[in-house]
Amino acid sequence: MSGGGSEGLGVLKTNDPGKSAAAKALQEDIQPGIDRAGAHADEATATAVTGFTGWATGSGLKEVADEWDKQVKALQGRLGADKTALQGARTGFRDYDIRTAGILHRFLPPSTGHNGN
């Protein structure tokens, strides 16, 4: 623990450009890539299911494909939530800073026009 004063007080830092870049990557690269990968797997699996029609392997592949679709959908949902959280945190920090500055401004002495001298 600190002995008092400003020692040991952390400074809250946030990385707005990093949050923006991460949200943009999720929206423009990662989520579309997952959609493409999911579609590719669906096509390949559908071909295999057709080839194994009437066999236990065919019905097993169909079950796997259905589960895959659920997993892709769940992953997209989590990534969408992450993107929203990144965007919200970015604006939340900014808005909180603005509100805090407004509150603290009330406690500043009136300006004397002498540049603080």
C-alpha cells in the first residue's frame, strides 16, 4: 500500500484507436471470414452427406453439420457482442471523461484573466 499522497495511484488508460481497430477487424475481416469458412464447410459436408445417403455415416455427418451450424452461429453472436462492447467502451470512456470534467470544472476558481498569475 502507498504511504499516502498521490503515490500508488494508478492512471486509467484506454486505447481508443485499438478499440476502433479491433471492432473494425471483427466487422470487416473476422466475422465475414467465419461466414465464408462456415459456408465452405457446409458445402463440403452436404456433398459428403449426399454421397453417404442411406448409411449411418450420412446421418452422422448430417448431425455434425447441424451442430457445426449452431457453433458458427454462436461464435458470430459472441463476436458481435464483443464488437458492440468495444464500441460501447470506447464511447463510454469518452463520455465519462466529459461528464467528470464538467463536474470538476464547477470547483475551479473563477478565471481572473491573468493566465493564473
